[in-house]
Amino acid sequence: MDAAENDQLRKIRNPVPKKMYIKQILNSERKSHIMREEVLAKIIEKASKIWGADASTLNEDTEFASMNPKSAHYSQMTTFLEDEFDAEVPYMNFKRCATFGEAADYVAELLDE
């Protein structure tokens, strides 16, 4: 095998240099973290309007159950998030999230797809 064939074979086996691959992973994780925080902020913003709560008292550990949510509230929340992020947020799956943080993770995951 000559040098050109060896180089071509190396590129096929490992098309992205290791440093570049690690950098891509770190950038992806950073982007996901930023997206999650943005989604969480939007959830808190809308929750404060829906339930008349002070946004400064709401955080990722806030449980939806503590807000005494009705189906219409979940519908308002998912519609708001769909409009904000231009993505479909399935109502039933969103409704299964216990906390605002879980909901932010779920929506950020949808956006990452």
C-alpha cells in the first residue's frame, strides 16, 4: 500500500481529526446547555403569566403540580413554546414532565433533533 492509499484509508476510518471531533462535541453540549436555559426562561416567563406567580420565585425545581395546572394551562404552555421555538411540542409528553427543569430538558431535546 502506497502513502496515498494509506492516507485515504486513514481518512475513511477517522474522517474528523480527534481534536476537531472533541471540539464539535463540546460546542454541541454548550449549545444544548444554552438552549435548555433559554427554554427554561421561556417556561418560567409563560408560567408566571398563566398562574400569576412572581417569576423570581420560579425555577427549574418548580413542580407543575404546585401550580394546580389544568389541561388548558398545559395547552397554553405548549402552544407558546411552539410559537417561540418554531417546533412541535407534543402536549401529552410535555404534560408528563413533573418540573419546569424536566420540561426544559424535554423541549431542548426536541429542538436538538
